[in-house]
Amino acid sequence: MSSRKGHISVNTTDIFPIIKKWLYSEHDIFIRELVSNACDAISKRAAVARTSGDKIEEGEVQVLIDKEAKTITFKDNGIGMSEEEVEKYIAQLAFSGAEEFVQKMKESGEDNSEIIGKFGLGFYSAFMVASKVEVESLSMNEGAKPTKWICEGNTDYEFTDSDKDSIGTEITLYINDENTEFLDSWKSRETLKNYCSFLPYPIKLIDLNEVARITAENAKAEKEEDKKPVPNNDIINDTKPLWKKDPSTLKDEDYISFYKKLYPMDQEPLFWLHLNVDHPFTLQGVLFFPKLNPNKPTNESNIKLFCRQVFVSDNVKNVIPEFLSLLKGAIDSTDIPLNVSRSALQGDPNIKKISNYIVKKVAESLKKLYKNDRKRYESVWEDIGLFVKYGVISDPKFDDLMRNRVLFKNTDQNYVTLSEYADSIPENYKEKMKGKVVYFEENSSDDALRSQLKDEGIQVLTTDAYIDPHFTQHVEMNKKDDTEIKFQLVDNAVEDLLEVENSSEDDMKIKDLFQEILVGKKDEKDPAQMEIEVKNFKNASTAAYFKVDESMKRFQQMTKSMGQSNFSMPTKKTLVLNPSHALVQNAFKLSGSKDKKDLA
């Protein structure tokens, strides 16, 4: 048997310890790197075969686990390598990149952001879990001889003869004592499913000890029906994920089935968006609008990022704007620059272009639904309204496209946009209410005031306490089409809109009565001093209501929505009495009784 030893000509002697420390944050990445390299080799062989007209067998990757021997082998039937190619691409080229990696690490301390992504170190992730690595390969080139390369985690390596008779590459890892968990097939299976579920070639996980055990049992079985199937055909992945297919060939069931595969515990999605662009960047994917679960916290890792069908990351903050993180799904792009571990995104003009494209496509999808099926748009608004409003606040382009499609419920419980609200204002109130939107807060007790305005033909919009304080402020501060909009609480709007008669002497006595009874008494929840006002509305349907200082109330809402619930300040509160109302009149008549405080 012939043997040839070699030495990697690098100056850094501590290259392997640094690779093990810095190359990847998670050790399980080695499975992704070696399997994706195997798929690349199969693709290269297929490309060469297409140009030469040769017929080749179907591409396949096998991951073979031998727990007794403490080895994991990655086997492909790809293009293969000669001894010269193994030395060039594995021993020298990647190591020269590794040396650059080490030198840059020393220069920049712990910040590796400047040097990642400039060379291929994927193969060397194997040394994070292995004490020795063997590579056996046979090139597809005519007359090629098989070769075997051995390295024990240092700068020395050895070539020996190989009896490999099939084209392709086998990489065998002798797993070290710290990483024996990967010798359990369930662990490797979960890692393969996490990173390699959608790679373009079948990936088979084979537990050699289990195969040997069942084969031995079958040999002892007397009857054919007693024999068990040998587990050597377990395909881990779906080679043609949904985003690689033509949308015109897909049905709703296909999208729902794919969603269930990604998020098995979720309800069915509301609707979805299929992305497919090849210029000026490549991007494919499917984004789903999920049904929100108010009892389940939102997850910022909803969208999975792939590169050539290899799972890269579920941290897509730089690619997907934060307001779209409520969406779920997958995007696949070869134009997103990644670091050496493929888990962190780097600054690049394409990222901004891709982000803008996704925002535009999401807005166009919503606009299309709004225009073509308003009824369905309204039916899903409860689930999508939060991130649509958040998007309007966060992104100017999304604001341009979607502000006029934000919905609110009016007094009649119908959904309307802000422009539809303006159109609904009665003619005799058009001037008074120019640019004004009257609203009341969800779960507040202003029903009587809403009813009073409804009698005048004026609708009141319902707002929530979470996103709407931010949304209303944004709309007020950023006008569109030269249209100024001012939101006004219903309790402040009533006296501006409804006719008020001059107060009489008796009216003032009523004010004095309530002043005597109530002023000085503070609300336990709100220590602000109460004030009394008398407004003699011609329409006497409301006996009394509380009016608060709107700017102060908004400030409190904003601080609360930003998590500053401990911060509070007194809110000016005014009790407005309508002396025309029978209840107030009766209270005044009985004011001499000892129960006057209870009556008030």
C-alpha cells in the first residue's frame, strides 16, 4: 500500500483550536455543512453530465451512523475528486482561508464581522466534533484513481490508497468524546430535519448498528413474514419545497399542507403570498398570514431563511422588517451575504432591496384582497390589523400603500377606512368636523355619548389601547395628500359638536350642589382633582359624563404601551352635567335630603 504524507504550509500553529472556537456557535452545524457540500458535488456532476450528454444515476446523500465504531459517514455520488483536487481544495485552499481567518481574528479581537463569508470553511466544521477525519473520493474523470486523505486535527495529513469503486465522496468522522450525542440517530435526524429538510437531493439517514441488528434477526427468522424491513431507505427531506414550484400549479391545499409541515401546532393560515423574482436579485419564498393567538406570545423567529434550499437562519431581522415578523413562512435567496457559519447576515445593498421588495409585495397582496374581496379582508382584519397599523407607523413606503386601507369599527359596528369615515359625516356637520375623527376607546363607558352623536348622524370609531395611540399620533403628524387629520375623544368632541343652550341660574345651583358634594373627593385610581362643568345640551339623552384632558391621557397611553406601567401622573378629570336631563333635575329636587351624596 502506497502512502504519502503532507503538511499544510501555514504559519499559524494554533489554527485548529481557533477554528473549533470561532468557526461556528453550534456544533450541530457540521451536519448541515457536510450534507450541503455533498449536494453541491451532485449538482456539479449533473452540470458536467448535461454538457457531455452522459447519463448518470439519481443524486443521493447518505448519512451513515455507526455508534459502536463511533463514526458518522457522509456519502454522496457527486463529481468526486482526484488526489490533486483533494490536496488543493481541502488541504491547501481552505486552510489558506483558515489562516486568514485566524490572522484576522487576532487583529480584530473578538469581532469577526469583517472576515466572515470570504472563504469556504464549511468542511472544517467536522473537526469541531471529530478527532480524526477521513476523505475517500473517486473523480468522475475518465481513468481517475480513488484516493484517501486522513487528518487528525492538526496541520499534518496523509494520503493512502483507496479501494473505493463508485464515483463520489465519502467523509468519515471519528466522533470525539465530547460529541457522542450525534451518534444517537434521533439527534442526527433532528439536526438533518432542522437544516436539510428541503435540500434538492434525497438524504437518507442509516443507522448501521440497527441495520446489522435487524439483518441478523432476519437471518434467524424461519418464515418470510417474520422478517422486518431493513431501515436503509429513510429519506429525511422534501426535495421540491413549495417555493420552488410554479404557483399556477398549486392549490390551496398545497399551501396549507406546507404550512402545517412548518408549523404543526398552528391553526390554518388566513392567506399567503408566493414570492418569485430573479432580477435584480434572486428570491423565492412563501409568506403566510397566520391566525393570531392572543394567548400565545409572538415569536420573532417565524420566518425561515434558506440559501439554495439549505436552512440558514430564523433570525431575519435585516431582511424582513420588524413589523412583518408576525408573518410566517420561508424565503430562499442566493443573494444574501452570510458569515462563515451562515447564521448572521452582513450589510449589503441587496438586503435593503430584498427588504423593500418584500414590503411592496405584502402591501400589494393586501391591496388586492381589499379591492377584490372586501368582505374577506374585513373578516381577517382582527388578525392582520395589528401588523398593518404597525407597518404604516414603521415604514414610509408601506404607509403610502396601506394607510387608506386601515379599518376601524364605527358606532354601527361596520368597518370603515378614515376616508370612508370622512365621507359619512352629515352635510350639516361637514364644516365643523373637517379633518376631525371622533373616537372612543374600547371597553370604555361612553356608550351614551356615542348614541347621542349617532342621533345626529355622526359615527364614532373604536380604538384599542395598544397600537392605536401610536397610529393616531402618526397619522396626525404625517399628513397625506395635504389632508390634516385630528383625532378627538368622544367626551371632548360632544360639546364641540352639539348645540348648548345658555346656562340658567338654576343650572348654576346644580353645579354648586355637585361642587359641594364631590369636589375635594379624589378618585382612588386617579388622584387628580375633579372639576365640575354644566353644559345644557338641547338633546338631553346624556345625564352626565366624565371628560379628561386628552393630551395627558394620550401621554399615559403611550408610556403604558411602551411598558412603563409604573409611571403615572394625575389626569385632569371633569364631570360634565346636563341640567336638562331628568336624573339631574330629580337629584337637584331632592338635594335637601340626607341622601343627597348618594344621589349625586
